[in-house]
Amino acid sequence: MAIALESGEPASHDPTGFGKLARPFAATARFGGQEGIFAMLNAKDPQPPLQWSINLCRNKPVKKWPCAKTDSIFRVGPTAPETAFGLERSARLNGLSRLARRHGRGPLLWVLRSQNIEENAQALRHLAAAESSGLFNQDADSVDGQPTDEIPLKKDGVLSHRAGMDTLQRAAKPIWDKAESYVQTKLRCHCFLCSSLLRRYGDAGIRTSIQAHFDEYAFATAIVSLDKLSDFSGGLVVQAQPAEHSRRLVELDLGDLVLHSYDLLHSVDVQGGTRHSLIMWFSTSRAACHKAQTPWKRKYARLGEPNAQYQYARSLIFNSGEAAQGWRWLAQAASKGQSTAQLNWGLRQMQEGRRARAQHWWRRAARQGVKEAAHNLGLSFLESGSFKSALRWLRRAAHMGDADAEALLGGCLDFHPPCVA
């Protein structure tokens, strides 16, 4: 079965399709992970399609699996320590502690509650409600291809000059200044606010969620909530690893600021009401911002941090014309336990005809909770005729939340998608 590498920037949505149970289909393996897809096994390969038999279920009773709730909540309480900026809580999200101890520091996260930012956030929210009805962009999002539903206030260090934007920019300026000072203090850097946008999710907008991803061009990201906690349910979800068990809901009230490092996976899931937020992406310098460069990836990759090695590998493979060097960095990240790198390196091995090595890396990633790896393992065993192993790994992928694996299993398993408590 052939492998087709995509060229240019990797797509972030999943274009792969699957046939129904007990009907011929072309097996398609995914390459990428939570934040994007690099490549896929070509579903249009002219080889005869594989067959899958519903007899593999052996008339076992259907198992009902509970919703994978995100019941771990990260919040700022009244007992949080007072700092020069306000009440603050911080964390180092190590994900799998063994990986953090051996190879990296783990993503960083702070939540700040400041009376001054709250007042500015309330003023900005009122202006957005009054003047921004026609300012929300509907461009395709780089993460999932869906409409962004956002107002771009600043991009690559340059303020937007669209009509009606200056009022919102003046209201956002005090928040930008406070956030920039906070980021410089916490990260001990000369960080520069590169881009900022106002975004909405929920009933008043056209989207309610976005899948887990990294902010590709941000050394650090700061987000300020523009709504009261009672105005919506759900919200920002962070996770140190692609595994569902590492998901944590960040509880943000009006004016609360959350700051996280470049290596933290995050998503949004609003299940009721409407959530508005001011998003700020910081670069390490003005020059890096204006040129859309990400020098921190190379710096921390060379220091041995697996997440930086993975992100640096992506930028080399797709943006710099140095794919060979990128694959070497990807292999290093995979060997250090970076689960998404293991997923991608596994498909690289499959591309070069090393099925056993591909399964080795997919197995390592699947054991860290990467559902795409379990899905690919199931399909690889299916292609080789190992139906028992294929069934086992497809079941595991479905248990992790992979709807496509569940669709292949049909009546073997009932699947319930993840949700936020």
C-alpha cells in the first residue's frame, strides 16, 4: 500500500474516509496527531480492497462505555497566593511523569486573577457586543478548516486597519500591556506581543469547539476571559499529552488570564452559552515576530526537549526544505517518548517498507494514549491478516475516543465521544 506525503504546510483537519463494516474498504492510516496530519496511506490505491467480517465480533454483547469527562478542573481559588500582578496559581503539566523526569520540563501554565484586568476585560466585552457584529472573520481555521469566528486585532506586530477596529484596539491596549509585562516576568524573556484576536465560541457564534493543537507561531500564549463563568459551560481544556486522561478544564471567570508555554496542547469545548476571549500570541523578539520565525523551537530542541524537537521537525519537513534533517529530529523526539512523534515516525517506517518497526512505534504511542496510533495498528494488522490483533487494537482505539475505529467495529462496541464536565 502506497504512502503519499503532502507538500507544503500540513493540513490540520482529517480528510480520511472509511468504508462501513462488512463492506470492502481501503485501509487508511493517519499521520500527525492532535494538532495536524502530515500524511496518510493513500485510500485511492488501486490494490484490491481489504475485507472485514462482522463475524469477528463473535456475537459478543455490546459494551457501553461511559463518556470521557474532563472532571479535573484547574482554577484560581480565594486561597491562591497573592503576587504583584494579583491572585495566581501555577502548574507544570508533566503528563507522563516518566517522560518529564527523563527528558523535559513539561508545559507551563499560570492562571492570574487581577482586578485591573477584569475592569478592562468588561469594557472590551461591552464594545465587542456593541460594535463588532460585522467584524468577525469567517476564514478557514488553520487547525480544523472551519470558520474562525474571530476578530483579528493585531497580526505579526501590525495593527489591523479595518474599519471599526480602532475602538476595540484602544480598549484592548491596557490588557496587552499588562499581559506583556506578566509574560516577560514569568518567562524571564524580552517577549513581544506579536498577534492578538478576539474569539467567540458557543450559542452566539457559529462554532462551539476546536480540537487540541499547539499554537504554531507563539512562544507563549495568554488568554483573557471576557465573560463571567456563569455565562457559559465548558471552556478551555489543556493537556500535556494527546491522551484523553491528561485533559484538564481551566476555569476562567471574567478578567482571568491564563498563560501557557508553546508546548502545551489545548482545545476549547463550549457546551452551553457563549464564551468570548482575547487571545495574545507572544514571540521572543520583534524580528522573529515580523518574519514569522520560531527560533525557540530550534533552541529547545538542541537542549533536548522532546516537544520542541517534534515541533522543530515539523517546521523543517514542511517549511524549510530540509526534510532529511527534520526526519532526524522527529526520530530523536520519538526515541525520547514524544507520543505524537512516535505516531508520525511509525508511518515513516511504514512508508519505507518496515512494517514491524512501524508497529513498534505505534504500539509505544498507543500505550501513551494516542488513539490514532491504536487505529493505525489495527489497520496494519488487518492488512496482514492478523484479525485478532486488529480487533484488539481497533477496540482500544475506540475506547480512547476514535469514532472511525468504532465505525469499523460496528456492532462490536458502542462509542461515546469525549465531553467536558
